[in-house]
Amino acid sequence: MSHDHCLLALDLGTTTLAGRLLGLDGRVLAEGRLLNPQVAMGGDIMRRLELALAGEDVRLQALLCDGLRELVGVLLHQAGLYLSDIKAAAAAGNPGMVYLLRRLPVKSILFPPHRPTWRDAVYLTAEEVDLGLGTPLYLFPLVSGYVGGDLVAFLFSRGEIPENSFFLDAGTNGEMALYAKGRWRVTSVAAGPAFEGGDISCGMVAAVGAISNVSLVEDALRLTVIGGGRPRGICGSGLAAALAAALEGGLVDTHGTIVDPLEVPTNLSRYIVETPRGRLLRLYRDATVELSLTQQDVRHFQLAKAAVLAGTECLLQRTGITGASIRHVTLTGAFGFSLSRQVLKRVAMLPANMVDRVRFAEAGVLTGVGRLLLDAQGPEKVRRLASALQSLPLSGTPAFEKAFIKAMDF
């Protein structure tokens, strides 16, 4: 029997569940992610909340707990540890995911003004949520009905924050924070699951076999595959990089349309295939698999990146500063791997004058959850941070809708 102890950190993503096991010294002992089983009942969180209101809350909670137990099992197997070795556990998620985990009444976050009846951090016992753990599960506090503990965890991971800093957690929800003029302002936009490979015809989570990067080398698209070997899907970072390369090579125009192959004057035209179901951008094909992006796939990504870009611009405008004033930009999310500044600029996910200041923080939410577990004063520090975050609603406002339409183009 093992006599080691470890800490469990969980990120309750709408599309992807992620977790880490940490040693008591902070070393990462194991890390993994898997598709959230709730996806089978709805790709977006609003659909799941509607189902919960209609009486499917028990099933949604059961699916989530099943996925978390599976994830914990994978992590323990990687580290060669046992459930009894987990000394403490904590999790963070958006408001919808937290409410579904706890089976709380969802009306307060489903309908305007989207004010949760519960926002404080809480320790969940095995009787409340059965994950097979022998220790309570700490849940990060919420900020509002659309800004959750995942953003709080991401911000907590960064330590001391300098003035004029911008943070983006890009997942199914694009949660963002701005620290300027001595104050925090936070908001969230509905990006959809494209950043995590969801709703993409050949999409998958960032795991072995996923295309994580695509680069344009002369007249060829060069693929990078997690774990090496043959690709079997594409994750969020690969999708963004593939579209950046396609834009650079003239395979996709600035409006996001896959062009007629006859309009491509180079051998890159071979990547565009006409089929009965429409024009495709074929990335890879062998005897067993064909990985192609459809026009709808491109649109899904456009919707996601437009929401993020519009949200960023509106948050800056509401704060009264410009993108040029931002000195630090930190990006995290479920892409799986970092996105280069060239890719970010080419797909127009952020204001151009902010891209050169971008740093990528891999697994920012898990890092923040782990930091809390390693700090005896962590819960109190997190409480103070969450209370300082001023939430600004943007989605549905005329300014956001106007910015969103403008942000659709590449």
C-alpha cells in the first residue's frame, strides 16, 4: 500500500474536464483531461441548464460525477497512487457547471438578471457529491451568474498583478478580466466549444493523436501531432493554427469562406476538396482516416473568436482605456497547447495592438487550484480576490452586438 500523500486539483470545463495530482511539495505527479460526459446532453451550458430545469438535473450530475471519477482514476493510475492518498481536493468551474455539480436550482443563473443565489466557496462532502474521495472537495467561489470560480482560480495563479493587465480564459465560455486604474473588471462571453475541438467535424480534446499545430511550409501544410504518429483529430490549438495557415495560403478568405480551388495559384489548392456535402479543407488522409474542416467548422471558430474579440474591445471601452495601454496579456484555456502570437494575430482573436504582449499560461485554472491547495491561507486569499472582482455584463448589449458583427472577419 502506498504511504504517499497528494493533492487533487480539478477544472470543471463545459467541454473538457481536466485534473492534476500534486505532491505536497507542489510537484505535478500526474495530469490529464477528458471529454465532459455531459456533452452528450448538450454542447453549451445554457442547454444543460434548461434540461436541469426540466428535471434532468439528477442525470446531469451523475454524468459529471462519472466523468470526474474516471478522470481521478486515470490520474491515480499515472502516479501509482490510491484514492486514500488524496489528502485534499479542490475544483473550479463556471457558474453553470458548479450548479449542475451541486444540483442547485438553476433559475437564478438561467434567467436575467443572472444573479446566483449561492456564490461563496464551499466544502462538499461525499454525501453531497460522491466522487469516491475521502476528503471534502473545496469549490472556488463564483463572481456572478456568468463569471465563475474558474476565472478566479486563473487570476489567483498569477500572484501579484501589475497595473493594466488583461487575462483571458478561452474555453466554451470566454471569461476575461482587466486590472486597470486600481480596480478589477471581469466579464464572460459565450464562445462555444470550438476552442476545445467541440462541434468540429474532426475535433477532439487535446490528447494523443490530436493535431496541435499546423504550419505553412512552402506549398504544404505541416502537421504537429500530440504524441507523434498518425493524427486522428484536431484540438483547439490545431484548429486555430490550421485556419491561420489556410488564411496565409489563400485557402480561406478574410470572410471565412473556403475558396474555389481554381482561385488558388499554388499547389496548396490540392487541400481544397469539392464534395456532395460542400467544400472541404482536407488536412490529412490515409487508408483509415480523413481529417477535413467543413465550412461550418470555420464558422464555428469565427463565432468563438468574434465573441472573444468583441468582449475584449467592449471591456476595454467600458473601462475607458485602449488596447495600446495594456502592458500584460495572459491567455489560458482548453486549446491544449499555446497559440503563437502569429496565429492569434492572423485569426484576429484579440486586438492587434495587444497581441505582441501575449503570454500563454498553460492550464492556468489548474495552476490556481493547485496554488490554493498548497497555501494554508489560500481560501481566505481567494475570498478576498473574488470579492474585489466587479462583474460587467456585455452579451446582449447593443455595443457588444455591434462589435461582434464587426469581429467576425479575419
